[in-house]
Amino acid sequence: MLENLIERFYEAASMNRWNDHIRPVELTELDKQAHKMVIAYVIAKFEESDRNIQINWQNLIEGGIFEFLHRTILTDIKPPVFHKMMEEKGEDLNKYVIQQLDTDMNGLGNNFKENFKKYFLDHNYAKVEKRILKAAHYMATNWEFKIIYHTSPFIYGIEETKESIENQIEDHYDLIGVQKISLEKKSFGFIDLCGQLRFQERWAHSPRLPKTSVLGHMYIVAITSYLLSLDNNSCQKRLYNNFFTGLFHDLPEVLTKDIISPIKTSIKGLEGIIKDYEEDQMKNRLLPLLPVSWRKEMRYFTQDEFENKIKIDGKIINGVSYDDLNNLYNKDKFYPLDGKIIKACDKLTAFIEADLSIKHGITSKHLEEGRKNIYEKFKNKNVSGIDFGKLFNYFRDRSFKIDDF
């Protein structure tokens, strides 16, 4: 059941990482998993473009989601202990996780539940994608660890931790993306900029619990968009586009910061100025960090990201109806993208962010008004064949206990 999985993803926003170290900033599991998928995208693209390795992108996307869910069940275990447990009792732990999540996955389309079981029980399933995700895991960990290390290099055992992480990264040096990111040049600059979205808080003008970052928000939008797209019998490229558009849809905010909607819309012409500035900054600062052959794809993900669109002979066509997208263009060659679904998922996550905090007793005028305005727009709304009203009503009516998070 999608609603139960979404709740689990938000639990990760309260799971603090490195909580036995001195931390100058808050590092959460949700943000780590989001950053990991950004890095996995970069590594997989390099494997495709530079080594002609065939990537099963559905396995990569679902593998990232599966590993995220796995981590929400086995919470707050120190890495050395966790790895030792997995080494000696990995199959038993995996079966336990599968059992815990069994009912949560009922009703999800396209063999999602079966793939989840295969991912953890079949050692030959998605071998290439598992290796990329493992490399991305350690590189995201290393990115965090550098922050910790420079703050407290005197902590007992920190050199051992440093060596362990570096050894794990070295074990994945056969992946060209790992080599390029490790050079700390252009590719590293891209993932570093994306990582900075971990420090930009959503609803920054209001106290909130649990806090979520722009990057964490983007990942939940990506996952929700992907899972809903499974129900539409989407082709492989449509699933790919919907997930990565969700993951990167707020990427320009790393260059502009989060400018709230009331400010954008209250001053005539301001929204257009902001959009022009974002496009200029994307063109001159962010896209040059990516290989030239990837840049059109990143523009596809980040420009007019809330429009249903396709490509025909390299030309982008916006404003495609859902019926046409589903019946005429649901083929890889048309590069279909459900912008309307991504927008609705963006609003759903914003609603949940406000609603959770209010139900935990941390509220403000901004949260109350935001929750009310979003709900009124979506309470009876069907978007691209999906009953979003049902989802909004579920979360509105759900009663959370403080110890849920």
C-alpha cells in the first residue's frame, strides 16, 4: 500500500546519522538515501556512455528504493555491527525485512513486491545495478564523513573509520564513475552541488517536525512518482523519466535557494525573472559540470518539469494530454514524461510535510495556510488517471503518534 511506504520514507527524516560523532550540521537517513541516488545516476551514466555497459534502469531505481526501505527497518545500527550482521546472518535479516514490509507492498503494480524479494534473496538478480548502488552508498557516506572528519579529527577511532570508507571506495574503482568522482573535478562538483540541497530546509520560514531538506523532498517526489507510474503500465523510458525528473525537479534551487510561492506570485513579473535567472545559472554553472552528451537530458528533467511531454525526432512537445501520453506515446522512442503526476506528487509531499508537523504540535500560520490551500486544490482531484484526492484524504485523516517518528 503506497500510503504505508510514504510514511516509512518520512520516518527516515528523523533518523539521524553519525549521532555518535560531533556534527556541525544535521545529517539524516532520508538525505543520505537521496544523495546516494544522485551519485548512482552519475555512476550509471558513465558506465553507459564510457564503457557501453547495459544498465537496467528499472533495477537501479527499484534497488535504491528497496535498500532505502531495508534501512528504515534495520534502523540506527552502527555500520561495523550492521555489516557484521549482514555477513553472518544476511539472509535471515533480509527475510525479516521482507516479512515486515509484506503488507505495505500489496497493491503496487508491475511486480514491485516480487522484485523486492528477488533483490534480497537472489544473488544473481541485478548484479550490475547492485554494484553501482553499493559504490554510490560509500561515496555518499564519504561525502558526509568529510564534514564529520574536519570537525572532529581527534575523536577516537575516526582514522579507522576513514580508512574503512576509503578502502570500500577503492574496491569499486573498476567503475569509471567512481574514478571520475574521486578526482574531485567536474563530476564531483555536480554531486557536491546536489549535496548542498541537504542543507536547504523546506518551509524554512516556519518551525517544523520532522524537518526535511530540499534534497530529501525531491527523493520522496521521485519515489512517489515512480510507484504511481507503475500503475499506469508506463514504458521503461517513462518510468525512468518520471523518477529522475522527480529527483532533479528542484535542482535549480541549489543556485537560487527556495523562494516560496506567495513571494513568486505576489509581485507581477517576478516569477518570470526567477525562472530566467534559474535557466541562466543552470546553463552557465551547473550543466557544464556534466558531460555534454548528458546535458539535454538534464534540461528535459528540469525545464517545464510539470508538463506532460514527449520527444519526436529530437523536438520536445509540451502539453500532451494524459490520454495521448498513455495511448499514443507510451513507448520508449517518444521519451514520455508525466509532468502532471510529478506536480501532484510535489504538492502531496508538501501537504504531508505541513500536516505531519501540525499533528506533532509544531505549527504556524504558514503551515496551516499551506496545508489548507493545497488540500482544497486536491481533495477531489484525479490527475492522469490517479485518484490523488484519496491520497490527500488518507493523510489528512491519519492520526500520528509522536513515537511514530
